[in-house]
Amino acid sequence: MLLLLDENLPKRLKLDFPEHEIYKVRDKEWNGIKNGELLKLLIQNTLMHF
């Protein structure tokens, strides 16, 4: 499962999901982007990987 953690969540939260592919908004350089746009970016980028 792919998870995207919002920029206001602690980085260490990634450790709680060892079996998942997890990115923070900062990892993707999507800082400051609103939730609706984040969802669109995530969907676009996920579809590009298949």
C-alpha cells in the first residue's frame, strides 16, 4: 500500500508502517500544496508507476 503523510505529521510515523511504501509530502517536494491538489498529484504519480 502506498501512503502519503502530510507535511505536519512527524517523520518517525513512517516507522509504524514497515510493510508499506510511505512518502512524506516533503519527500515528493509537494510542500504547501493543498489536500485536493495533493490527491491529484498522488494519483497521477501512482498511475505513472504502473
